[in-house]
Amino acid sequence: MANEVNREKEIYKLTLWGSLVNFLLLVFKFVAGFVGNSAAMIADAVHSLSDFITDIIVILFVRVSSMPKDENHHYGHGKYETLATAIIGVVLFAVGVGILVNAVETIIDFFHGKELAAPNIWALGAAAVSIVFKEALYQYTVYKGKNLNSNALMANAWHHRSDALSSIGTLLGISGAMFLGEKWRVLDPIAAFLVSIFILKVAIELTKASLEELLEKSLPKKTQEKILNIIHSFPEVKSPHNLRTRHIGSNIAIEFHIRMDGNLSLNEVHEITKRMENALKAEFGPLTHIGIHMEPINHEKEAKKIY
């Protein structure tokens, strides 16, 4: 329980710092986008706004997901973190679509003869500052997300990385529009268009993974094989079957049936299954939910059946 509380505090603290950086960046980018006459920078500012919103979502949902099980949530509240990740993916997708539509409209207007304003040094500087800060946030958030086994933090890290890459595209587009002349000002909205494609890709991947977890998708085959290998390492246990697995937020649930000698005492069966639970939790984490159904076998022939 103490570890879970510390985990929540770490996620909460990191997300607070990230949200502060995102807020400062989005204000700076909006100002630089308007003052610097850059559609790409304004699009980048909208992306930073989505980062700030998703930081708030993570803060709220991680608080809930770390709560212990209660009478209404027998498996705990881990799925709230998964839901937060899904919301981040949906928000990111909406932002990507918005940037793409705006960029396409601007490009079409340009080729229909509309003159685009040249971006200036404000927009260029804002893009450079954003790249440095967002990449630093991405690297540190990924590091902490892996250590804390937090899907929501990993999703938020990719939001930081997508913003950094967005700013790289913006920097290139603004540079081309500034220094290559009037005919190349279309590079600014083209940069915004390319960035939107990347944002949509990341959003789809995040949303897909979260929905699969919410819809109770089983753990990967390799993980299931690892579970069975641990079960088979106990010589008293025969014919494990009806294996069912799923994610519960950052933890997992494992349920299965096994056969054991019907002549064993209840104390002996309990001791064996307790050691098996400990072995599984040592591999997959102390908060792993494990459900074992025991069935008796009374002769060698039945023990050799395959289920």
C-alpha cells in the first residue's frame, strides 16, 4: 500500500511540473504565433493546450486509480488510469484533425492566390524553445513512466514527444517561409500538415491500446506462456486450464484452474497454491490479482489428461 501511495505521489508531482511547463509554453506560443504571423506556431500552441488539458486529466484520474478496492470496486480502481490514457488519445486525435484541416485550408488558399504573411523571429524563437523543453520533458517522463509502470505517464510522455516533433516541423516550416522568399511561405502550413499526420498516428495507437484494455483483451501470448511455465514449475500441480488474463490499469489479473491429488490435505493444497501465488506476484508485481480454482485427481490416468 505504501508503494502505491509513493507511486501516486511521483506521478502527481511529475505531472504537475509538466503541466506548469505546458501552460507557460502554450501562452508563449500563442503570443509568438499571432505576433509572428505563423499558422504553424498557432497550431503548435493548440497542441500545447491539449498537453495542458491531458495533464489535468492524468492528475485527476491517477488520484482515483490508486485508491484501494472497495465494496463497489472489488478489483480496485486501476481502470481509471486506462480511461485517462484513452481520453488523452481521443483529445490528441481531435487536436490532430483540427491542425490538419486548418493546414489543408491554408494550403488550398495559397494555391488559389491568397498571399500568406511571412512569419518572423518571434515564431522561430518560440519553436526552438519548445523543442528543447518538450524533448526534455519527454525523456524524463518516459524514464519515470517505465520505473512507475504507469500507462498514463507513458501516454503523456508521447504527448510531450509529439509536441517536440511538432515544434521541429514548425521550426523547419517557419525557417523556409522566412528565408526562402514569398513563394515558399506555404512551407509554414505544410509543416503544420505534416505534424498533424504524426499526431494522428500517435493518437490512434494510444486509443487503440486503451480500448483493448477496457474491453478486457487478454495478455500477450508470451506473457501467458510465462504464466503457464511458472504453474508447471510446481510438480504437485497437473493440467492447468481455463487460463484467463487481463489488465487492471498498470496491474494484471490471472485466473486459472488446476488439478491436484485429491488425497492431499487442505493445509497442503493451501501451502502449494500460496507458493504459486507468490511466484506469480514476484514475476508480475505484488498487486497482481490471482484466482486459482482447484480440482481433485485420484489416479495417474486422469492426471495425464490434457485440458
